[in-house]
Amino acid sequence: MKPWRVREEEHRILLGKPDEFTFKRWKRGNVTALECDVLVRIPYVIGIYRNLGILFSERAQAKMVQ
């Protein structure tokens, strides 16, 4: 999420608003089980990231659109 400059709170929203403790565990790689909603959201976020990379092969191209 760093390339998009997404703040931690926005990151949590994209993942379905887990509580802060759970989110920090996820960031450390300590994931035991995910709710169905989160499992649906993750591929969407990955797809957006991948497609932005296709549209804007260089970061400078994306900045021109802003």
C-alpha cells in the first residue's frame, strides 16, 4: 500500500474495518482465520493494484493523471 500512499486507517477500511489489534497481527503475518468478507476484498485490491501497473507502467504516468 506504500506506492499508493494509503494511510493505515484507509488500509483497514479496504480490508473490512478489522479492529486495530487484529490488523496489526495481520501485518505481522499472524493470520489464523479470515472472514468471508475479507477473503472477497483481498483479490479486488490485488486486481486494482495489478491493473494500475498495467495502465501506468511508470509512476510518473500515474502522477500526470492526478
